[in-house]
Amino acid sequence: MRMSVRLNLPREVDSVPAVRRLLRCALTTLEVDREAGADLEIALSEACANVVKHAAGAEGFEVRLDVGEDHCSIDVVDNGSGFDLEAGPTPTASSEHGRGLLLIRALAENVRMQSSPRTGSLIHFEKSFA
């Protein structure tokens, strides 16, 4: 069985727990390992929180979930002002802010980011289940 969901969400704080609950329901329905599911929930929350906080100019954002019994693929897309992937401080594990991308990279696989000024950003990540 496989579930594919495409959500258009407002760029507001309440969107983050809503999309996380939807992912949890899909993972539970497909009987995915709870630990792997928790990793994905955290990664998705971080990706969405980054959009809410940083996607200046975007009114909303899109989340695409493709969940199967052995694999999950997630895209979080916004049409905000974009960001320079090379610029900015490099956070450490003890930093107060800016650890979202570090967490996503640690908890997920095949993490890819694209961003262009004035055209928005995309973060893609996956997780395979044993």
C-alpha cells in the first residue's frame, strides 16, 4: 500500500503540527516502525518551521508526502524570497537556533535543498524502513 498526499498550507505556526499529525496517521496506518516515524516527524517539523520563520514573501507552502510500507519521501516547497545555501553562520549542536537543517540531515536520507532568490526553496528528504 502507498499513500501520496499533496497539501497547500498557510505559512503560519499552526500548519506545522497539523502536517506532522497527518504524517503520523499515514505512518501508523502503514504500520511503519515508530522510531523511524518519529525521526520523520521531527525532520518534517523542522522543514516546515523553517518555511514559517524564513520564507519571506510566501503566503503559503506546499508539502508532498509519498509514504509506502518501506519508504517515505517528503518535499517542502515555498515561493518565498529564497536563501543563499552557502551564506550564513554554521550552527553547532549547542547553538540555540539554526539547527533545523542539521537535524534533517541527521534524521533523514537523500537530503537535497534548492533555493533561488525570488523563486523560493525546496527541501527534499527520504527515509527507508527496515
